[in-house]
Amino acid sequence: MIKKIVKKLKVKFFSKPQKIITYFFTKDFFLGKKYLIGDFTYGCPNVIFENNDANLCIGKFCSIAEHVTIFLGGNHRTDWVSTYPFNVLNDYFPDASSIKGHPATKGDVVIGNDVWIGRGAVIMSGVKIGNGAVVAAYALVTNDIGDYEIWGGNPAKLLKKRFDEETISKLQKLKWWDWEIKEIIENVEHLCSNNIDNLKSFEI
């Protein structure tokens, strides 16, 4: 009897849990004119400080890890005498309720196609990220990122480019993410390789 109880306890507390992986398409979470999200992009970033003057655009086939944060605004005014948001806390400072310009934004966040954004990355307003780029985990992105560049760090800096300039130019002309889905399915084996010349639809 005791052996059976011990066995059950071992199964309950020491057996390996099964991993359940679920992917959510981003466009299903962000609706409205402020958001333009491409097909097959997955992940649910935390978009905060939505600003009427800034929008979020994410291309197709992007991979967004957990706990990614995208700021569309929320900047405090360092060019004013005080950085304090008096107009936001207008219950206490009613005369400030009509003051505009705080919180501020640096503009739209635009993320290209086939971009991989690592866990915990933070992207600030006004940032543009090119096609095929990689943002390392926990990076703080305050500057634009070029096509097929890998950035990491706090603040994020260019670590390296994924390919040489000739290959990047070919991939930019190829634009496989704009193919019909049937064509992508036919070439998926080549898309998962390091030789773009093998692509059946490679026509430049």
C-alpha cells in the first residue's frame, strides 16, 4: 500500500511535464486602423502608450517571442522645464488638462517581413526594422535596423549582418514573402536552406 502511494507521488511531482506550444497569429490580436499586421506573423507583443499620432506596421512571416514590448509613445518631454506629466494627472492639476504634447512619440514603428524578435526585446517609437532582421533577446532598440542585420544589447547595436551584400540584394529582390502561399509551400525546403540559388522561383 505504501509503495503504491509513493509511486503515485513520484508520478505526480517528479514526472517531466509535456511541453505545449501554441502559436498565435498577431493580426488576430490587433485590430483597427492603427495596426497593419502581415499574414503568418505570430506572437503577441505588449503594445503600450498608444498614441494617436503613431501606428504599428509589421510585415509577413515575422517571429515575435514572448514578453516583447513595443512603445508607440510615452516619451517624457526633456525639452520642457519639467518632465512630469501634469496634463495626464489633470485631476490634481486641472489647469494642465488642455496642454498638448505630453506624452510624446517619435513616430510609427515599422517592422519588415521575416523579422525575428527575441524574448524580452523592447522597441521604442519611431524605429524602423528592415526585412530579415534579427533583434536579440532583451535588446533595447532605439535606432533603425537595416535589412538582414542582427542587433543586440542595451542600447541595441549592430552585431553583424546575416549575409553578404550581394546575397542581401538578391533576397530583397526575391521578396519570397509576397509569393502566393502555394508557391511558398512548394519552395519551403529551399527556404529552410542556406542556398537561395536553389529556389525554384528565383528570378531576378
